[in-house]
Amino acid sequence: MFADSAKIFIKSGKGGDGHVSFRRELYVPDGGPDGGDGGRGGDVIFVVDKGLNTLNDFRHVRKYVAKDGQEGGKRRCHGKDGEDCIVRVPEGTVIKEAESGKVIADMSGDNQREVILRGGRGGQGNMHYATATMQAPKYAQPGQASQELYVILELKVIADVGLLGFPNVGKSTLLSRVTNATPKIANYHFTTLHPNLGVVDLGDGEGFVMADIPGLIEGASEGVGLGHAFLRHLERTKLLIHLVDAAGTEGRDPVEDIYTINKELAAYKPELAELPQVIAANKTDLIFDQEEENPVERLKKEFEPQGVRVFPISAVSGQGVRELLWHVNNTLKTLDTKTVIFEKEYTPGLLSPNLPYEVSQADDGAYVVEGPLIEKMLGYTNLDSEKGFAFFQKFLKERGILDRLKEEGIQEGDTVRMYGLEFDYYE
């Protein structure tokens, strides 16, 4: 079965812990610290695979975990970095945070590779903490914690034109005639259970990509049947072709069908109903009764005053099809050619303001600031760089940590300790 959405769990690697050790050499009884740094944890990276066109693989494997970084070693040995976890997805996959539904990344256009979760930074070994007053530090920085997240993957096909219509109006037949796609064709409802993409080649470099969106039913916008799963594939299209059974072979009213589908589009996402539209009145080869008003003329009277062109065609014989395709091709040239890319709304790993911290005073008079907020901030910040240290100071001020220290009675020249790191406090 075709799968165009999946929920999976992803987790980056934890950073390796820094190591605590001291040089032990002959005739050097009191060697200095030589504990090495831990390795970086592996990232979770999503990559577009042009050979994939469904999310079927994610029905069987729902957990993707990168490797942890290795702990640092003696003699300043750096721990090995953790192996990245590469997740391959089809082009057009949108990655969303599962709880909020916000977009993390859209794997489309130029965005063929995206680091979704970064591995934890390796902790520094005790060789970094030697000072004039502390020559034998017995502390090493722990590796930064891993990140984990449940994400929703949604495949939204990338096509210029969406082919719409109720079940059994001939969409698959038309697509197989005008493109290189080979959809299954049969005379029963819901033959198509997933979107079929095909390239319409009109020659001399002219053409476009068309997607046959599975047969919609009334209530699709409310999730009836497979409504939501199908409608999401229209979100990137630039133009819609309404295919209707002009001959009414199953007793359907083509005018009513178009209004019904437009209503579903507007209910799902109003912008879809505002896209340029063309009506393809199919099965004209089966119209024999001339006593009543010709259904094609009825469609033209109803919709052409609204600016929607009507083309009588026969997907079986090919009559009128070329005129339809050239009109669509020329209309597309007047529209924006860029692929619709969904903007990032959520960045994993940003520090939550709700993470706690504590301020206390140690026996030696130093002020100790600890807690998940501090540990996570130190893991993200490079204090060895001027820019990193400036961020660190700004962070302490904006999160109210400096105000909290003042409440505790800190004075200029006092020591502030954060997970083995020590700073002198000055206004």
C-alpha cells in the first residue's frame, strides 16, 4: 500500500564525556592533567533520495538513532565522533514536529540535505581546567546530552498541475495517454490509491509535470475516506484540471461535481480553491442524446463567464487532448515557476525558557549555578571564542540569572561556578 505520511522517532548521539587522568611518567611523580575530550555525538540528517517516491519504508522502521560520541582518553586522546544517522526520504517530504505540527524542514527544491537533530558536543577533559590555583583538577566536562523528537513525515508531491475529479471519470486514462506514467486502469471506484506523477512532453522543450490526485469524495476536507491524505498533494500545484464525465455515464452531474470539489478544496485550504483552473469535459465520444442540452455547452455557459475554460476531450481516443495540454502549458508560463516551499516554523534543540536552574552557595563561598538550563546552554556555547562568551553573558542577563545572583548577595570579585567552570563576578 502507498504511504504518504508516517510518524517516526529520531534521536541524535550523546557527546562523549571528557576524561579525568594525570600524566604518569618515570621521574615525574606529579604529572599534570592529560584527560582528553569526548567525541561529538552523531547528527540525524535527512537526505533526498531521487529513487524513492513513497514513505513505505517508514511503516516498518520507526526509530532512527545516531551513535554516541566516545569518551575521551588518557594522554590527551580525543574520543571518536559518533556516526551520523542518515534518513533517506523522497523529494517533497515535509518534516513536522509531531506535537505542534509545525514545519521543521521541507525536503524540496535546493534543500536536498538537512541536519534535523545535532549530536551532543563532546565534553572537555580535565586538561582544560588546570589553573594557577588548581593544578590537579579532578573534574571533566560531561558530554552534551542527545536530542530526541517525534516527527511527522508528509509527502506532498511536486507537480505543476493537479488532475482532479470524482472516482472513475478517466483521470488515470488521461494521465497514461499524455505522460510517461503507467497507472493501473479499471472501471471501478478508487482504482487509484496514490498520486501518479507523469511528465507531459509537448516537444521542443515544452511540457510540465502532472499529478493524478486520487478520486475525491464529498467530505474529503473533513478526512472522510482518504481525503486529507489526497488533498495535501495539491498544496504545491500551480494549476488544476477538473476532469468531469460529460456524458454522465454513472448518472453524475458534471456541473455539480465541479462545485462539490471546489467546496472541498476551499474547506481544506482556501488557497487551493483560488488556483487557476481548467475544465476537461471527458467522455465526449459517449454523448449521443441530442434531445437535451449538450452537457459541454452547459459547462461552458456555467463556468466560462467565471474565467474557467472548458475543453471537450476524449481520454480514450485522444480527441481535444492536445488543445487542452497546450492551453495548460501556456498558462503555466504566466505563473510563478518556483516550487512552493513550506517555511521553517520550528527549530529543534532551542533552549526552552521553562528549563529549571538553581543558585546556591558552596562551603568555600563560591556561588554555584546548576540545572538543565545551564547544562544545556554550556553544551551549545563555545566559551573559548569571543562571540561565544558574549552570547554566554547575554544569556545570563536575559534569563534573569544575574538578577538571581544579586538576590543571593553576590559581590564583585566573588566566584561563580558552573559545572566545573569558574568565573569572577564583576558588575
